[in-house]
Amino acid sequence: MTNDENDKNDKDEKIGFLQRRWVLPAALGAAVLVGGVVGAGVFLLAGSPSHEDRSAAHRAAKPRPAAPAKVDCHVRKCIALTFDDGPVTGTAKLLDILKAHGAHATFFVLGQQVANNQDILKREATEGHQIGNHTFDHAKLTGAPKAKVEDELIRTQEAILQATGTTPTVMRPTYGYSDKQLNGIAKEMGLAQILWTVDTLDWKDRNTALVTKRVLAGAKPGHIVIMHDIRPTSVAAMPGILDALTKQGYAFVTVSELYGGTLVPGDRYPPFLGSPTAGPAPPM
Ligand SMILES: [Zn+2]
């Protein structure tokens, strides 16, 4: 992040902070309007946030641990639907479908897609979905120089933070490939690596019926399904998939919810997968 961006962030946070701080003092000021001097005092105090208050506001925009799980996947049949390579304009339609079914998903986004789709990314965050890092421009991370790998991940973290106010705690390595260097960098950056257990191959076939068939055939409690929100054929498959799995009693959760919010940075999930090939998930 450049110094200018830092300055802008500080300013934006200060403005947001001041806006929040003015609501209560304004009410107080009105209540004690007859005692004008007191009211003015409140306003003066409110306009000068202490250093501690500013620090607290700054911390609020920094990485934070995954929110506590809303669904207990030891009790419920849970499945994590994940969508890669967005956001794109068509992601908005997918968000509408997920909302209509009360479903949460995880979006592994490309940093380069964020600037032109900030509102969609914000929607993903505010509607309860999880956002993960999928590199800046879909570079292959294995065998790349350390600085290049760090740059791909850091630029994407920053773009997501800028747009949503939160920093991801999960990433999906491109092509599912990791190596020792990536494991170390992911650990340092507080990112757990999320693979998948049900591969829809939707990027290859681009066929709504095939995507539906593969998801329904592979769905089991604790599984992670990979799809791509950049494929309209996959978005079109979602209403049917969600209807069918809802009838089977599934709860559609984020990857952090699937693991009860206990993902370890640097580790690969599911933990039993040595390679990104599909395999049976252990009972959750
Ligand atoms: Zn991808």
C-alpha cells in the first residue's frame, strides 16, 4: 500500500469514526440545549477523539479472526459451496439466488477483479459470505520467486481490505498447487489454504446439467465443492442444486463455518488431502 493510500485510509477511518461519534453527542446536545454551555462542551469533547480511540478504529479494519460459526456442522449436514475467479457482473445474479435460498458460500476472488466490481464484493461480505484470496491475476504460485508469490497475495489482501474493510483468512492456491514456500508465506500472512473435494470441472464443460449432476453425485456432509462464478452455466445450475440439497437437509456454510472457525494459517484443507484430487471427506 502506498503512503497516499495509507493517508486516505486514515482519513476515511477518521471520517467514519467521527460520524459515529457525532450521533450520540448530537442527541445529548439537543437534550441539554437549554444549558447551551454544557452542550457545547459535549460537542467539543466529541470532536477530539483520543489516541486510544483512533487506534481502536484503526484496529477495526485490520485482519480479524473468523467469525464464530453460526451453524454447528457436528449437528447439521453441512456443505461448503465455493466460487473462484470473480467477482464479475454475473456474480450479482448468483448472490440473488444464494440469498433466496438462505445459503452462504465462499468466494475466492482475484485481486485484479476487485477494482471494477467493488459493490459486488461488498455485497458478498455484507450478505454473510466468506471472501478468500485467489491471487491477483491467477498466477501459478509454485516454483515462483518468493517476492512474486508475496506480491500476488498481498495485493489481493489489500484490494479486498480496501473494498470490504476486512482481510481474508483463507486462500485457494491457483490450480490447487502448493509447495513449501507457499505454505510458509500463507502461514506468515495468516491464510489457511482451502482445496476442494467435489470438482465440478465447470470451467471445462460449461454445461448446466453436468454441473448439477456432479454436485449432487458428490455431495456429502463436510464436502467442499469448487465452481466458478465467472461461468453463467454454473450460476444457472444453482437454483436446482440448492433446491435438491435443501430437500436433503443440507446447510450451506462458509469454509470457516465448515471447520468450526478453527482453520490454521498455512495448513491445507481438507487436512487429509495430500493432493487436490477429490476424495471422501471424514465425517464432521
Ligand atoms: Zn481459479
